[in-house]
Amino acid sequence: MKAIYKKPGEPAEIVDIENTPQAIRAALGGWPEGYPIATDACILCDEDGRGKGLPFNTVICGLDFVGPILVMGGTDDFADLKNPERVLELLWPKK
């Protein structure tokens, strides 16, 4: 499924990720914790990222995120991110 993936210190990129718990956990490095940012989009991060001492990644909607994150479609069941190019530009505008 289409998503945006961002690691600390690196630019965000549009990726295809398998819609399985194993693939999502592997991308995040731990159990996912979700933060809805729209009616059809959410941010996933490692729920214990701070406890693991993961490095700062980014601020979105006033929330600080550490470690890798995924921006995915849906809020309860994950799905393709609709218009990932536009979401990428909204969250990380080019300077």
C-alpha cells in the first residue's frame, strides 16, 4: 500500500509497504502507535520510541515524533494514502 516513510535526519519518501502487522512493525522498529491527522490519514510510530531513546524525527500537528514514522491512509484499518504526493508536500514543504 502507498504510504510516506520518514527516518530521523532523512527526507520523507513515498513507499509501497505491505499491509501486514509484520511489515509495519519492521518499518517502525517496534509496535505501532497511531495518531490520526485527518479523517482518512494517520501517523504511525514506535509506541516505545522515547523509552528506547530513539532520535528526534519531526514535528507534525504540534506532536514531536522520534524514530521512523509512517503516514498511512485510514485511521482504524490502514489503507493506501490518498494523494501521497500532496500529503508529502503539505507535511514537508520544499523550501
